[in-house]
Amino acid sequence: MAAAITTPPSDDSFWSDADRHLVRYGAEFTREIIDRAAGSFLYTVDGRKILDFTSGQMSAILGHSHPAIVATVQRQVATLDHLYSGMLSRPVVDLARRLAGTLPAPLEKALLLTTGAESNEAAIRLAKLVTGKHEIVSFARSWHGMTQAAASATYSAGRKGYGPAAPGNFAIPVPNPYRPDFTTADGSLDWRRQLDFAFDLIDAQSTGSLAACLVEPILSSGGVIEPPAGYFAALRDKCRERGMLLILDEAQTGLCRTGTWYAFERDGIVPDILTLSKTLGAGLPLAAVITSAEIEQEAYDRGFLFFTTHVADPLVAAVGNTVLDVLTEDGLDTRARSLGDFLRKGLTDIAGRHPVVGDIRGRGLLAGLELVVEGGTGRSPDELGARITRRCLELGLHMNIVQLPGMGGVFRIAPPLTATEDELSLGLEILDQAIDETGAH
């Protein structure tokens, strides 16, 4: 009997199957079937070329299908991909040692995991065990993940309808210079007064069991908001006064995206616990929790348990080592600073032509563009942002917009660190055209 000849399913069949069989888990699916990706571009099954201004899910810092990553995966998957979680391999130990080499003392002990939520979950668990306390403080527009403790410390979305969060979670206001709540005489953000007020409220609500403060150096899903210089040193002092640990979540800012290896370097502080994910695997599922030998020893003595299926897996650890190789050899921290300046100039030029652009912010190759709409126009920033996003995609640019209550639509712009100036120029031209064509004047 002759073998049946199969043909690829039609686009209509694809979307019918997707609509019938996939659980919808957040934003609406982009109605494009992605066939492959290379460098800064995605390619659809019908041959469309789309510039990726989000590095996948803010992760592919080396672009898509980077030759060094491809070679590492091909080699490693053929030799050693996965192990019993109590076994060790050279890629795991090498990556832990090398990560410590990129960080200031006393950060030298690493736990290798898979996702940002998992790394934050482990960091919170570690902090609770070591301090013997359970209360966690985070920013009111935070995003730390969708597992229980991480989701309980997430305030930008997803809190309603799921029953009680973990007990002892508190939010503090975000120091947003563009939309200040506490102001000085000249109208600028008075972040010191805001921080004092926040911790007065925390102290009033706490049962005396403050374990840690978990925050992002730049809130990405919260609208690309960068707290002012000096804020994190003052926050660290608030933590010290209360016996709390400071946990920094650098899922999106770590490993050169902001122009330095870690965003916290600007502030002259060292966290007690650092979490990495997204950028560490350059698109593959790899995350890390990094802390001091003292904290690790105390946790070990108290029986710390975080034994998961893919802890310390060799395949993704080998990828992490290759990511560090490329970042170092290609000087991508310096490149991110240079390209970031180029990107910011282009965005500032767009803002000068379009009054609907209210603010440009961010650092390195993590930029935010906030849309504002005057009252009485009959339009909302959310609706305008959605229209601009759709038009960008039609023109060949994938953009991501954050829409939060009380803020305009904020475009998160995070191209790969390997992008070229020509590619950034193309993205800027498309964005400019999309704003113009949607009538956003």
C-alpha cells in the first residue's frame, strides 16, 4: 500500500485548531504563523519578515538562532541533556563559577533553575527560611511571575479571581518621575518622602515578620519605570533597619541589556539575593538565584529544599556559558550603551514630531515610550496604543504595549543586543509611520 501523501494544513485549519485546542493565557494571539526566526527578524509561513523589537519574550538578547547558541545546543543535546537532580555536570559548575565572576562580593553561590517565576519563588523561599519570617514587600506595579509566591508579589496584573494570595504580602508605591505622587516645591518626584510614607504603612500593617523586599531595578511590565538614583540605596537601608533581605529581580535588566552587566551597578549597592532568568538563557529556559555563602550556609543548616525536575540541567547550563562567552567577547555591555543612545535619540525625535508621545525613558536597550491623550478627544491611550501596535505589525514591526490603570499606553522596546543601527532605524521609521497613520497627532 502506497504511503499517504500529506500536505501542510492550511492557515484556516491552523487557526481553527488553535482556537479549538489552546488555552488562552494572557494577551490575544498575534494572527501570524511564525515559521522561523534569525537575528533580529521573524519570518511567517507566507514569507513576511517582521522586525522583533521585544527579543521574543524580552529574552533573546543575542537575537534568534545565534550560531554559537545553535552549535552549543547541537553539541550538548547529543552528549548530556538532563540528569537526576542530585547529580552534577561540568556545565553547571562552570556556569555557577562564571556568574560569580561577573558579580561583586559576596554574591558567589548559584542555584540554576528554568524560569523567572521559579527563581523568584526560590529566592522568596530562601529569604523566609533564613530570616524565620514570612512577609514580603514589592512594588505596586511589579511583575515577578505566575507561581504562588511570585504571583503573590506581583501587582501589575492577575490578582483577582484566584483566591487568597500568600499571607504577608505588601505593596509600596512606584517612584515614577513622570507621574509623581509625592512632589517637591518644583513639582518633581519627592521619592524620599514617598519611601518614608510607604514604610510607615508597611510598619503599621506588619505583624513583625518582615522577611524581604523583592523589586526590579527597572520595572519593565510596570511601564519601563526607572527609580531615581539614590532610591535603591535608601531602600536597602530601610530593609537593613528591619532585618529584611533585599532581593533584586533582574530577569529583564541583567546581563548587559541596560549597558552594564547588571542594572544595580548604577546604584552602588549589592543585593542579598539576585535573581536572573530571560536574558541568561538568551531565549532558552534558564534562570538563576545567586546569594552569599553566609546566606546559603544558613539556608542549608535549616534544611533548604528546592528540589525540582530541571534544577541544574546540563543542556541549558551549557547555553548559559555560551551566552557569557558572547557577551564578553563581543563587548555587548558597551554595545548596548551605544545602541541605547542611538535608539533614545530616534525615539526623542519621534516624540518631537508627535505630541501624543508623552515620555521617553529607560536605559540601554530597554526603552519605554509612553502615549498620552488629551481629554475631550474621545480617544484613550489603550485604544490608541492597540491601533499603533496593529499598524506596526502590518508594516513589519513587532511591538509590545503595557496598559495599566492610571497610565498611558507604554511601548516596551527591547531589541536584541546584536541588532544593528540599520535595524533600529527601520524599527524607528515603522513606529513613526504607524503613529502618523493612526492619526495620533
